[in-house]
Amino acid sequence: MANHTKADRRAEAREKARKIQEQEAKRAKRNKFITIGVIIVAIALVGVAIWSIVSNGNAEDASGRPDYDPIAVQVEPVVKDGTDITTGYAIYGEDAELTTDSHRVDIYFDYMCTYCNDLEQWNGADINDIMAEGEAEFVYHPVAILQNDFSAKGAAAFKFIAENSPEHLVAFHKNVFEDTDAVLNGRSSAIPDWNSIREAASDAGVPSDIVDRIEDEADLEWAETVTLEFLQDYRGTPTVLVDGQETTAWANRDFKGMLGLAEPKASTEE
């Protein structure tokens, strides 16, 4: 082997140092890319987590839906005085027993009415509790004063459920107003229809064989009849009567206080 001169050895040392520097530069570059990638993934995961929390929070908070589990109920038809027309259905808890001094609360509503939706969202939980205890008899009167396609369908479906699966009526009623609330508050652009009604009934626990009959058997003519009867006596919905006297105190969001069943809550502003 030939002897390396001093110049050769310096050249080899420089070449070796250059290669080492290149390797270190590549390694540093690779590590930089890995670090950036990890940071990007971490940011993305944090973003997804925040989006999920905010979205879920908005979905729950923006809806304003009453947070309660609807009770099973017993239902009886109510006929308007001086007629043979069933205009509503008396509803109270399945195991509740009304007393002679129990209040009677009549609620006339249209499923597409903004203020009717407010009544349900603000007071649904209170009403559910009062029904369960039998502290008042609620008579629900669905009408279709808005001349909206779903107003009539909803009213007719209410009657159908009241007569064919009464124990699920309150749960069905809550579910329908959840669909209404989604439309009125911009969370849905799809106006409820028969499919929505069937889904609301199914989710309420109505047996499938009854759910399948709703569209064919719901009485749309009845919805028109009770609406005309309503308009003979009242002007708009919701109309709420306590022991026959019309009141707007439901807007205080305190049905128990309104009926004297509890100390009134502090007034709540919108």
C-alpha cells in the first residue's frame, strides 16, 4: 500500500468531516420535520376536541329543550260544552289520582307556533312533574291556526296517539316540539312531516304497528274542525286557561308557582 502524504491525510480528514456534517444536517432536518408533524397533529387533535366540546355544548344549550324524562300518562277525551266535539285530551300521570281541588289547566297550542314552542321549552319539565303527582289536570287542545301543513298533521297525529297509544302521549308531544324547536331556532331547515311524526312516535315508545298507521289514519278533518271551534272563542296560540280563566303567567317559566304549588321563582328575563 502506498504511503499517504500529509496532504492526503488532511484531505481525507476534511472529506470525513464533510460527510459527518452532511449526515448531521440530514438528521437535523428529518427531526425538524418530525417535530413539526407532531405539533401539527397535536394542534389538530386539540382543535377537534375543542370543536366537539363547543358543538355539543351549543347543541344542548342552544336548543333550550326541557331536560326531563316524559312520564307515562292516562288520557281521557274532553268534549266542548254544548257540542259533541272532542276538542282536547285530559292528561295526568299513569299512577296519579286527581283530587277535588286539583287545578285544571287547558292549553291550546299549534305545533308550529313560536310561542307555543316557548311554553313547552320553558315549562315542559314543570308540567311533567305536576302531571306525575296529579297536582293538576292538564287538557291539551292541538289546533292548526297557522294554516301550516305540519300544524294540521301534528294536531291530527296528537289525537291519533291519544287514542291509540295514550301512555306515550307526553313523550310524543315533547319529541314533536323538539323538531319544531330545531326549525324555529335554525338548527334544522327541514320542516317536520309525516316521517318526522313517525320518528317522534317511535322514539316515544309507540309500538311499530301503531306508528305505521299514523299517516293513513290521522284525522286531518278533525284538526280543521277543532281549529274552527277554537277560533270562535279565542284569537291565538298558546291560549292557557287555569280553572277556566285565561292567563299569560306561563311566560314567567314557573308553572308550579303559577298554580300555587310552590313559592314563585325569581322572574327570568329572556
